Amino acid sequence: MTTRPTVSVYAADSEKVSGSSSMPTVFTAPIRDDLVQFCHTNMAKNRRQGHSVYWHAGHEHSAESWGTGRAVARIPRISGSGTHRSGQGAFGNMCRKGRMFAPLKLWRKWHRKVNNNQKRNAVASALAAAACAPLVMARGHKIDDVPELPLVCDSLNKEKTAQLLKCMDNLGCAGDLTRVRSSKKLRAGQGKLRNGRFTVRKGPLIVYGEENGLVKQAARNLPGVDVCNVTRLNLLQLAPGGHIGRLIIFTKEAFEQLDSIFGTYREASTQKNGFRLGRNMMNCADLARIINSDQVQSKLRMARVSNDRSNKGKKNPLTNKTAMQIVNPAAKQMREAEVKAVAARKVARAAALKHKRSKAGRKEKAARSTRQIGLADGLEEAFKTAHQVILDEIKAGEFRAEDSEEEEDDE
């Protein structure tokens, strides 16, 4: 939307400013692209002509179902015999030459009703968008040479198309007209066999009053150029395809009638009974200006600066020490304490293992000495026993006798 108090009026024949006109209030209306899209979608359906398929299509066969018990589906089948067609399924949408599923009917709901208040607010939004240069450029129009938006000229009451074309060139619309002429393409698909063989982009829209009635005839042969009376503004022309921001050329008389047609914020419309312009929810739509203002910035806290310099998204505190330090400021001390505890546990474990090994060594040494002492005591006892046996035998004389016998055997 725009809030300039006046608009320059350009002379169509001399490319100069011929005067000025006050800005109508409708150009400050809220731009509701959702409302424009909704109304355009429903209004465009009102141009459709009801059509349907032949009511008996797909059922012009002498087909009957064979019933059950014949190991085939119960779909109706072509009667007769002697041809490949006999016995084939018919009527169903899955069958060859059968009817379509849910055939189109003439009594379908082709048209849509749209509330008058919705349509009027949508038209006001489309007019407000036509005065916003970024929206007009976003729609594809070439407005590099257009001096001002909304574009108002003193008069376009021309009888010849060449005269009107020259006037539009003077107003800076030559680039947009060239874009339209170069966009003519052959329509894809079967639509080229109907009443629209070619497609062409939309060009400027001329809004005229009763004093400029000849412009309608002069603009008929200009591709992409549409004309519309200011008292019969149509949303389908103001926002083709439901896209706001069409390039509009107003005549001065039509431009000055907008306040009486749509009214102001103080006065209701004189031509639309009970209609009042909708008000904006925000007086200033410049959000950057509001946020950066001193009144708002003085109430905001300082921005939090992250310690993560990599700026590669959120870090996992469980795997990133810097992120853990932000979440838990005592994380560093806890890690140092844990390292010390781990080292202490290692020292204690080593001491315990050493003590255990030393204790086991003492036990083994004691057992070994005990085994050695026991072995020595057993040998000593056996030696004593054998010695005593030998002494007893000597005393009894047996030892000597055995020795004499052995000597005799040797001889």
C-alpha cells in the first residue's frame, strides 16, 4: 500500500506532468492476498459451462452376468458366440469399452457463490497492490521506464490503435508490451483444438471513465492489454490467476472516482451500499523500522553471545566440552575431580594388588619351607629306621653269614 498525499498526472501525448490528483483512500487498504486468491478461485469457476458424458456410454452392450458356479467373476459379459468379443467383461470401469468411474453429470455444482463484501474487499486489496512497485515487478511486469505507480494519465480517448500505442510508449509501458508480444506460444495439449490455440502473458490494464469510451475500441487489437470501466472493476482482471500486482493505467477521471466508489475511512461508499474499507491491523507495516526503533530496543535485553565460535548449529554437551561448559559452569571442576579420583583409584588398586601378591608370596614361601622340613624329617626318620634295622641284623649275626655265603658263591 502507499500513503503519498498526491499523485502526478502525466500527459499521454507529451511525456510531461500535466497536473496532480489526490491519492484515493482505497490505495491504503490492507493487501490481503489470501482473500484475493479465495475470491478469484471461486469467481473463475462461474465461467464454466456444464458438461457431462453421454448418459448411456459404456452400457450399450447386450451383456449379462453368468452368475456364480462357473469359476469366473460375476461381471456382466458380452453375449453371443463365435467372436473374441463374446464372453468378455463389459459395463465396469475396469473393462474394455466400459463406462468411466463416477461419470460426469450435468447437475454437478459448477458455479460458486461469493459474498459481495468479500469481493469488494478483494478488489480494494488488488487496487492497493497495483500501487506497490515491488508487487508489480514480482508479477512479471516491466516497469523500469514507468515514472510512477499508480500511473495516471490525463486522457486516453483515442480512436486509433496506433495512437493509443504511442501514448502507452510515452507512459513507459513499451517494455511490458514487448514482453507480452514475445510471449505468444502455441498451447500444449488438446486445448489447441478448442477456442484457445495460443497462450499470451497479461499486459497493462487500462481503467477508464465514461469520458474515455473510445479507448475500449482502440485497445482491442493490442495483445495482452485489457480495458475496464472504473464502475465495473473486475477482480479477474485486477489479479489474473489470483496474483496481485497488475500494472494498471488510470485515466484522471477514473482515478478521481475511486473515493466515491470505495469510500474512505471516514465516509462510506456512495455506490456500494453498506461497504466500508477495512482498516489495517498495523499503522506501520515496516517491521524492521519498528523493531529497530529506540522505544522497542530500550526494552529489550542484550543479545546472548554463544561461546561456540564455529557457528555450525547446536552442539551436543555430552560430546562437546565447550557446550557442556555453557550448560554446566562447574563441568570443568567436575572433570578435574573425576581425573583425580581415577588416578587415586589406580594407585589404590595397584597398592592393593601389590599387598595381595606379597601376602600370597609369604604364604607360598611358608608352605614351601614346611614341605621341605617335612621331607627332611621323613628322610631322617627313614634313615634312622634303616640304620636301626641294619644294627639289629648285625647283632643277630645274619649280616655276616650272608656275606660268607656270597663269597663262597663267588669262588
